[in-house]
Amino acid sequence: MTRYELPAVVVEHQRRGTNLYELILHAPPIAQSATPGQFVMLRPLRTHAPLWRRPYSILRANPDKGVFSVLYSVQSAFTELLSLKPIGSTVQTLGPLGSYFQPVRAAQRHILVAGGVGAPPLCFFAARLAPTLTPDEQILILEGARREDLLVGLDEFRALGAEVRVATDDGSRGYKGYVTDLLAEALNEPLESVVYACGPNRMLRVVAQLCMARGVPCQVSLDAPMPCGIGVCLGCAVKVNTPDGGAWYKRACVEGPVFRAEEVVWE
Amino acid sequence: MMPDLSVNLGELQLRNPVMVAAGTFGYGLEYQDIVDLSRLGAIVTKSLTLAPRMGNTPPRVAETPAGMLNAIGLQNDGVDAFILETLPRLCEYGTPIIVSVAGETVGEYAQVAERLSRVDGVAALELNLSCPNQARGGMEFGVSPELTAQAVAAVRTATDLPLIAKLSPNVGDIVPIAQGAVQAGATAVSLINTVLGVAVDPKTRQFRLASKCGGLSGPAVKPIAQYHLWRVRQALPETPLIGVGGISSAEDAIEFILLGAHAVQIGTANYVQPTLALEVVEGIAQYLQVNGFESVEAIRGVVY
């Protein structure tokens, strides 16, 4: 897998919700090779504090225009620096990085479970998956957030022909409760399903358990503190089962962030 | 005229004084698509132990002001896998390979060193003296002159390779430690390893690292590294020194050289700017040229 270390040019900051912005970056090599589930490491300025780059899942990529985008909200010194980058300036970028969602072709229904900030890679995945579906396949989006105004991409999912079910913690939209409740319900419906999920790790644990208990194939995109993204610092360690019955740590930045649910040791 | 960037650390000769520090550059190959490895002064590998090690429970890293804490727990594939699978490919770049050696006992350091000295392609060994000593309840080897000397002496008898002792800054006086290492046979000394620290998350009311305590690195530790280097320089003027700690620009590297470092290592900065080491090589050359110096040696140790 080829990755690029380059200065990406800021094309636009597009407002997508309450304190939610889509940063569109021009970087043709990354836009052309990015696969849904993959991410980039961004560094807006050469600062000592914040020191680390930050990983951002790719929200969409347009190979023809050479642009890709990520979603951010301003909530830290880092994201403030990112938000202040003028159009035409550059953001040092490494990517595309990591593993990606792999469509399971035997399924009748592809269930994409998005929790909060986990929506972007699933938006990208849905956009690439929808045009390839056979008439027997369908996409079901289950999206959860704390409040209605934090839900991302609902219109786009619908435009792709996907069915969308929503859960919010405060009940401001859709089901009042967790998105995992919607998943449990959906898995009881008589369809061959496969699940792809991204969100907080505690949500992913429930998703994985629901799927594994029913023998439903499940891919999860895990979050981990990530200083390098290159595969050297071993900070983003994820405990996985090894074929010999033991356990070892894999790197969320290289072998991940997308893992098969049964590979992960859910602690 | 192009200034002379080459440096000699005892028997170890480098084309330029810029290395990448242990643990921050993997085994080297991880960067081959991003960094031209053949232009580095040397590559110091991730620390190797006798058997593969799984490492610590996550979270293992935490960002701190101008730095980071890590407690990886020496996760590595073991020395044998390195020799078989990685070393031959790494050698193709023609850049000196310095292998970082770790151990929980004096005997483990010696055994790892012995295996590495039986194969071609290793230019030198660097002893990671910040490992927890099993026999002393996990205390770092590098906090005691005796333990440091024991580890260095054991490795010295196991190999003829140039030996670099990487010192811990978590001591009251680093000079006796450096003296102990050199008397026991270290050819050079690199300083510093990470500074002990903790970080707390007010949201979860827990330590940010699962192992609570970790090693601080990054720009925040640069003055500490420069202080220790300066002190060892005064006490051991003949010993080649390698400055490491918080270097994130050519200027930072030049500061270490002015204080007496023969060479420098780029550490944590590799994570956020993989090409920094090459930038530092160019920056040093430019600095020498602009200021009318013919070689790195001409500016070494002029600040004391």
C-alpha cells in the first residue's frame, strides 16, 4: 500500500453542522489511492504544543479533482489551528494509512453502524459501496449521536438509496437511546447481514458482541491514541487473538484501524 | 566548498552526525518509502531483547505539553527475528546500523550482544540502560553507576563491536554513571533517555498510561538533555558523546554539537515529521557554510 508524505492544500472549510466542518484538501496522490476506512495524519503547523499529528478518517475522496476531505469540530488547540488554516495554505499530511472496510459479497444487507465522530469513514464506504450493489443487496445505516445536530451525512446516505435509522441520547431525533439497540433489532430481522462499524470503542465492543453471538461477519474501525501513524511508535496497540490461541498487540495505524471483530480481544 | 560533515566516534565512522534514535524509527524499514535511509548518519533500531516481548497494556502513550509520555514496555520481535528477517534488508542502504540492546538482567544484555556480534552488518551496539532491572525490583540499570558498569562490562566481554551506553537522566548526578560506563568499556555515551513522568486525566480521574508512569520525550526535555551533556562533556572530555532529547530542528542539533556532542539523534520528532533527520543534515551543512566553518568538528564543544 503506497502512502504519501506531502503538503496538502486547503481548498475549503465547509460548515456541516453545529461546530462541525468538512476540511477539503487538494492532494491528488492521496485522493486517488484512498480506500474507505483509511485515514490521514494531519499537522496544521510545526508546533511543539500540540506536538502530535492527529489521525482523521477520510470522509470522501474525488480522484478526478484530486481532493479528499475530513470532518472536524473545534474543541482543542489542535483543531483550532486546523480551523484557522487559510484557503490555499498547506497542511502537512501523511496518508492514506491503514486497513479499510472490505465489502462482504454474500450479504443481502450491509449494515453500517456509525456512532458520533465515527460516521466519516462509513460515509465514504457507503458512497463507494452503493454503486456496486446487486439488486439483491441493500444498505442499512444505523447512526447514533448525543444530539440531533451532531448527526452527520443522513441526507447523503439517503441519496445513495440507503435506509437510515437514527438514535440520539436525548431523543431529539429518532430512537431515544443507543444505536446498538437499533442494531440488535435489525439483526433480528430475517436477512443475511454483514456489519461495518465505526464509533467509540465501548460502542464497538457491544456491536462486536451482538454480531459474534449471531455469527454475523463484522468489521470494526478502532480508535487508539496515535503519535506517529507510521507503524513505529507502537502507541496505538490493539490486543488481538493469535492463531495459536495466544494474544499479541497489533498497530491500529498499520494492521488497523479496521479489524475483524473476532480478531480483537474485547476487554 | 561543501563542509565536511563526517564524524568519528571512536571506531565508529559516520558520513554525517545525524542519527535516528532508538524506538522512534522502528527497525528502520518502516520509513523506507518516506525517508531516504541512505542519507542518514546512522540508524539506531528499536531496542531488542532476547525473546520477543508483547509490551505493556494500552494506553501506552499520552501527549503532554511539548512532549509525550510512553510506556511501550519494549515490545519487539526479539533479536533472532531481527537478525534473520530485518537486518539483511536494512544493510542494503549502506547506512551504519546501530542496534539498541535491552535486557532485564545483565546476562540478557550480554546474550543479545553476543548474537548480534556473530552476524555481519551491525556497526555498533547501543545499550538501553533505562530497562527495568529484574533483580532490583524494576529499578532502571542507568540510575546506579555499579549497575551501569555491570551491564556495560558484561556486554564488553560478549562483543568487540563499538559500544554506546545510553544514559538515563533520572539521576541526581549523571557524571559518575557516565564514568562507570566508560571505565567498563563503553566507546561512547549517548544522553539522554526519557525522563520519568506521569500524566492524569481529570475526566476519567485516572492515569493516562495504563502503567501509570512513563518516559517523557520531545521538545520539553531538550534543556535537560543539554544540561546532562554539558556536564558529562566537562568530566569526560575525551569520550565521544551523542546528544539526544527534544531535537526538532537543525538549530536544536547544532546546539548539542556546540555543547560538545559528536553526533545527535532525532527521536520523538520522527513521529510528527519523518523527514526531519534529512532536514537537519542539510541544516547543519548550511549553518557551517554560512558561518565559514569547514567541518562539524570546528564547532564541536565551543560552548562550555
